Amino acid sequence: MHRLVSESEAQEDFSVNSSGDMVTVRPLDRESHEMYELIVRAETRASPPLVAHARLLIHVGDTNDNPPRFETDRYTAVIDEGSPLGTQVIQVALFVIMVYKPFF
């Protein structure tokens, strides 16, 4: 038998199934929780049971779920009439906010 014994919100996000697999029970979001520390307990059905504990550190990888943003919300350009094909009119700039912290 396996079970989580950690006293934390990790029990709301993870579970141990009957095969001993650690599984998520709801979607994870790195921006709200980037690392979990869990204690898993395993015990035999013997009497008295034999018991072991393992400490797990789970790091949540980041998926870019932030939309790109333009550097400004308004651009203005002027181009001469009769300009040759392929003339650059304007260059817009955008950026994407990425939250990244190394795991270790």
C-alpha cells in the first residue's frame, strides 16, 4: 500500500494509485507553484507492517501560457507613394513574458 503523508497542498495536486504510480489529480501551473516536496509512505500487509518513506521533489516545468505583447499598442508609419515593392514600411516589436527559474 502506498500513500502521501505530506501535510501540504500537494495532496490536492497529486495522488498515489493502487499500482504505486504518482499521478496528478488537477492541472498544474508553474506560476502558482513551481516545486512540490512530498513524502510517500509504503507499507506491507504483514502484521506488524513493514514501512518505508521516500521524499520526492517535483519541479513543474514552464509552458509558455502568456500571450505575446506588442512593445506599444499604437504604431505610425509613413511611406512614399511609388516606393518600390518590398520597401520596409515599419518594424513592430513584441515580447513574450516567460517565467524561468533553474530547478537547482
